[in-house]
Amino acid sequence: MSKRDELITKYASDLKDKCGINPDMDLLKKVTIGCGPSIYNADAATVSGSDAKELATVKNNFLIKKLGLSDGPKLDEAIASVIETYGKSNRNKYRAVVYYMLTKHFGKESIY
């Protein structure tokens, strides 16, 4: 099993166990691949739910640039909702899992 496949399995487990979501494995794999090499870097692979700068990066680089959404309060609300679902007390919020949930939230699966 490749390192990426191991990570995808870990992300699927997080979605099931911590978020109560049965993941679409094909979409999860595509979102993970879309994260690029950041998934292999411990710091870049996770999202800090309490760091405003980090959340702005998720909004600007993923929601606006990647998914093509317009800036507005709905984006911040969606990010807050995903962080809440993942669990604010959960220290390791994997970027691929957050991006997967945001993609599903906005119905943007077609981007992948």
C-alpha cells in the first residue's frame, strides 16, 4: 500500500469515526490528490480550526480559487460548520478531510 493510500484510509476513518460521514472514496481520493504534496508534511497536512490566518487560507485558496465560489459570509459559515462537525477539540483536522467536507457542502464534486 502506498503512503498516499494509507493516508486516504486514515482520512476515510476520520470521516466515519469523528464526523459520522460515510465517505465517497472516489471523491476522497481525488480531493487528497488535489492537495498535492502538502499531505506528506505534518504541518501542512492539518488545518488549525482556531487560527484565523489558516482559515483564511482555506477560504481563499480552496473555496474561492479551487471551487470558484464567491467570497461572502456563507464561506465562513461553511468552514465553521465543518470545523464544528470535525470536532473543535480534535487536534488533528486533516486538510483533505476538511476540503472533502467543504466540497460536499457546496455540491462541487464536479470540480473533481
